Amino acid sequence: MGFFAKLFACIEKRLKASRSGSTREDGADEGSDTHGLFFELRALQIATNYFSELNRLGHGGFGPVYKGLMPNGQEIAVKKLSLDSRQGLKQFTNEVKLLLKTQHKNLVMLLGCCAEGPEKMLVYEYLPNKSLDYFLFDKNKSSSLDWTTRFKIVTGIARGLLYLHEEAPERIIHIDIKASNILLDQQLNPKISDFGLARLFPGDDTHVNTFRISGTHGYMAPEYAMHGYLSVKTDVFSYGVLVLEIVSGRKNHDSCLGSEKADLLSYSWLLFQGGKSLDLVDPSLEKYNRDEAAMCIQLGLLCCQQTVAERPDMNSVHLMLSSDSFTLPRPGKPAIQGRVGRWTTTSTSAFTSTNANSTNTGVTKASGGSSFVEDYSRNSISYSSIDEGR
């Protein structure tokens, strides 16, 4: 408990400083004082009807998430750490540390926390429209996302990632950008959530080589899924897949669509090569901006390039989306293969090494047909969290 006492003391000090008269990034008002920073367990139990299944919103990286209603009428979302989850404890601690360093209108806002006995919880603003996947992949609800809203979501996610990669006090890689981790507020503005797997890159570090692979199938960049090469371009790749999902209104893999259309990235590339990119657009959209849709498809393909160096950074992505005069490069073949990875053995440890100034953005295989990483993976490399993003 000593660690959490120090951790939450840090939270109190940081949030008191940030709420003493400052405003959130991009002018969003930080709002209330620190009176509600620390929540009593009893108060959260009452707010969530004792963590009733009826109040359950979903299941995050380290435990269930519940909706709560405070006595003053404020709605909250409570992320509760699973008591038997060692990995969950690490993700909980990681999320607190990272959220202390981030304030932006396109990131979910931490309201406070609770640490009584074995109970560890984070309390967030409640976002009534749930997550992007709730609307996007349901044909009965996708009509709520007209083209203007979809383009706003694409742009908002880009702004949030730009902040994490280049504008936050220290560079942060989210690692698990996907539709279910994009929450929507009352006006359907996007907010990036779930920082349990995120990595902090202090100083000038540009990438890390790791034997612990965390993420979601279909969204992971191949150099990370296969070789543990993690950089900001890992998030860029995931963002590219997500952009294609937003435009098309379908998941990145759907075997029901037949072999040609099953994989969204390969099908998008096939259409682009044939000059039929707009055939990818969600048929439920009654009208849309053809230029913006074509740009988003091309941008999604650029973000998913096989070679890391050929993917744009989020600053370039933001410029492409916000400038009428920016000409997008023509993409080459995206990374169709290698997005699932092959490391499956569980391990509680990970080996990582960072590199601050390396210009090597590829992964070299050993001449014998199997790299050191691939050999080593058979015994001790693990996924710390793998979801099936289908």
C-alpha cells in the first residue's frame, strides 16, 4: 500500500497544480477544484449500485468499467482493478502515471481515484455515447455517424495522437489504438482512452525493441507484432487501419465478406490500385464529401506502409487533414502480411532496449532463415494483452 500512497499523493499534487487556475490543452476548461479528487470506496459503491452488472459498461485492459451517478448528479465511469490480476496492477499504475502527464480535449479526462485496502479504481468523466465501435460496426446505429461526424472523428483522433507523440511533457506511445478505445462525448467528439498498455519515451528515445508484445490483432504494425520494434509509427499504423474502418464502416477483418474483401487493408489497396477507392465508402452514408473520403483512404494506406520510414508522423497527418493545399504522396503497397505476430508463450518478464538516434527503421532477419527474436520467442516471449480486434 505504501507505493499507492505515494502514487496518489503525486496525483493530488499534480492535479491541484493543474486545477489552480490553468486550463486544459486547446482551451478546454479544467473545471472543478480538487475536492472530489479522492473518492471513497463507499461513495463509488453507492454510485454504481455496488458495481451492479446493470451498471457495467464493458471490460478494460485491467478490469471491468462501471457507470456511476454521484449525489450531485454527476455521471462517472469507474475502472475497477481485478483483484487477482497482476498484469492489471501494472496497467493500473501505468495508466495513472501517464494520465498525470496528459491534458488534451481529445484524451479521456481522469477525475480521481480510489485506493482502499485491496481496491484500486480510477474515476473518469462519463461519456454517454460509449465507444466508436458501438456505432460504427452496427448497421442500425452507424447512420448516427454521417460523413461530417466521421471526418471530425478522424481529425480529432489525429490531434490526440499528435499531442501524445510530440506535444505532451514526455513522448507517449499508446500501442492500442482501435475503435473500442475511442470514446465519444455528447457531441460525438472523440477521446482516446485506455492507457494501460501505453509506453512512456523519456528524453530523445525514438524507439524500443521489446520482447513483450501488447495490442490487438489487425491493428498492430508488422514490425512490432513480429519483431517487437516499437515507435510512434506503431500508433500511426493502427491509426491508418482505424481510418479505413471509419470510412468503410466495417471491421478490419470480416471473413463473411469473402476472400477478396475479408481483409480491409488488402481490399483497400486493391481498390486504390484500380482507381476505385470510393467503392470502399460505407454504403449506409447517403451523402459524403468525395474529396475528403478519397483523401482519408489514401491517408489510411500511407499510414500502413510496410516500411516504417515511409509512414507519415502525426504532425504530417494533421497537416494533411487540415490543409487544403497539402498534396498527399502516392502510397506504395501497405503491410498486408505480418500484422498478427507469432509470440504466444506467457512470460512475466520482458527485455527492452531503447535507441535515441538510430535511423534504422526496419528489422533484419538472420541469414539462416530465422531471426534471433523468432528463435527466442518460442520459449519466453509473451503477449501481455492480446484482444481479437475483429
